[in-house]
Amino acid sequence: MDFPLEIGYGEYKINAHIIFEILAFTIGFRYYLSLRKNRHDHINEDNRLWIIIGAAFGAFLGSRLIGALESPIAWFQSNHFIIHFYQSKTIVGGLLGGLFGVEWTKKMIGEQQSSGDLFTFPIILGMMIGRIGCFLSGVYEPTYGIATNLPWGMDLGDGVIRHPTSLYEIIFLGILWISLFYIKKYNTLENGYLFKLFLITYLIFRFFIEYIKPGFRFDFGLTTIQITCLLGILYYYKTIIKIMKGLF
């Protein structure tokens, strides 16, 4: 396979990553609408709409900010500071930015109910579809891994056998989806707990997988993504303590 993969005919081709990014948002949102239609939503329609707007706005800003800070020197030295900010994006920043966008919106409209559970599986589906596009971009999308001698290593377009970290994430998300499905099926969870389990688990996964990705690291050895993951995990420290007490 040639990276990045382009889909089309002759001169009329488009990068596969763009196609899968559009599919991720479209299919994920349609899945959310289907879930909301077939299940009782304890949040009224007007408030739910404001929450979606808050999530989208927060996700946009968070994704760009953390994405740009993945390589802070390159951002601050860029001749096109705003363009660099706009073109940078990362899922971790999008998730946490969306979370804080939702919490701020709920505070403004006086909504007390947790709102994340209905988004959980659509978000996972969208992320899996989006990561297919990341994989098909190879080293031309900064989601690839470092060099490896493992038998499943792949040449992602630069002649180096690397960890296919996008595929690792797709597999992880698939396992997480199945696990959360059965947790929800066989347990009575308090409202909002499913989304918290998803986000905590994903942030832990992203923290550790960053160790097999190249890129900028601070002098103390962590990347911007890892620092952001730690902050997100700390935000949910009460939930984590509750989980640990239940396990032990």
C-alpha cells in the first residue's frame, strides 16, 4: 500500500484521511441521533441542543490548542501562528475540550443531569473510523509510531518499520466498546458513569501509547498529550477512587 492513500480516479483524487474524518463525524452523529430516538433522554431537547453546541465548540478549541502545543517550539516560531493553531488537532484535546465545553454550558443553562452517557458509543465509533483515516495517511499524519522489530511492524511510507499505533488504537477502542457494552448490560450504573469509564480508560491508554510515538518531549520526559491525559485523569480522581474501592 502507498501512503498516504488517495481515493478517486485520474487527476480527481482526495486524501483518504479527509474522507474518513467526514465519515467519522457523520456516522457518529447519526448513531447518536438513533440512540437518542430509541432511548429515553432525561435532558429536554432545548438543553440537549445547547449541550451539543457547547461540546462542539469546546472540542474545536481543545483539539486545536493541545494539538498546537504538541510541538510548542514549532508553534511559537511559526510565521503563521493562527494558521498553525487551526491546522493542529488531537483527539485528547478534543475530548477534554468538549467535556469542559459541556460542563460550562450546563452551568450556564442550569442543567443538573449528567449528559455524557448518550455520547459514549457514538464517540467511540467516530474515533475508530477516524483512526482508519490516520492509518491510511502513514507518516504523513502525526499518529504513527517509532521504529520496531516486532513482526507486525509496518512501513508507513518512509521505509522504516514502525509501530502501527493507529491500528493499536482501533483494536483498543473495539475492546473498550465491547467491555463497556457488557458493563452497562449487567450492571446498574449511575447516570454519567459510562462516559467517565470510557474517558478515564482512554486517557490511560493514550498516556502509555505515547511512549512509542516520536515527537517533542519536555525535559522531564513527557509529551503534551501525556500531561493533558494526566490532568484529565486527575479531574476524575473521585470516580477513580470509587472504582478502586469497588475492585478491592
